[in-house]
Amino acid sequence: MRPSTNSHFGTAVLSLCRHDQQRYRLPMMLRYLTLLVLLLLSAPSLAADQPYLFDLLKQKPYLSAWQAMLKGEKIDPWLAKYAKTFDDPASPATSVPVGGETYTLADVCKTHDCGDNHLHVLFAPGGEHAWGCG
């Protein structure tokens, strides 16, 4: 509800609000800009705490689930090479909550051709099972 401009009090309040809006507009924009910059700068450090697929595959449960997932499947040569060397581009894994449990989603792609050659792997908690989608 807008105060009546007929009263001296209402006029004074409107005048202060307009003055405060002009006075704080720039600093408020700077606050938002600063927050955005800090979030962008912190994103790499947050991602650095997450393991990559090749890190996960150094752990026996994840490696066993990975090998079971690939067993008997016809896979592209680049993925067969990765299965032996663990040496292709990857992004940090992400935690995915599913049904009250936390699954791990990791990915890998073919060197110099990620757009058409990508594999996403979802690991059950503790690396018990793995499912792939490319």
C-alpha cells in the first residue's frame, strides 16, 4: 500500500525511499557482481574435490563394476583403449541423490572428438554396480 502523498509523513517517506533507491542501486549491483565473481572463482575448487573416472577406477569396487559393465559388450576402439589405459579426457564426477542414496556419475570422452564419443557412467553407492550410457 502506498502512503498518502497528502500527508507530510507520506511525502517524507517517499522521498527517503527514492533517495535510498538511487543511493544503493550501484552498491547493490556491485554486491551481486562480487557474489557472481566469487561463485565463478570457487567453482573450480569445488569441482577439484570430486574424483575423476580414472580416480574411481583405481578403487577395486569401482573397477570391478566397470569391468562387469563392459564384459560382453561391443565397444568402440577408443573406449577399449580407455578401459586399458584410463587415459582420455574426463570431467569431475558428480554426486547424484537417488532414492535416498548417493550415486556417482562420471564421464569420459574420446580425445579430440568428445562431441560424438562420450560415455557417462553411473555407479551405485560404494561402486557396487555400474551403468553406462554413451
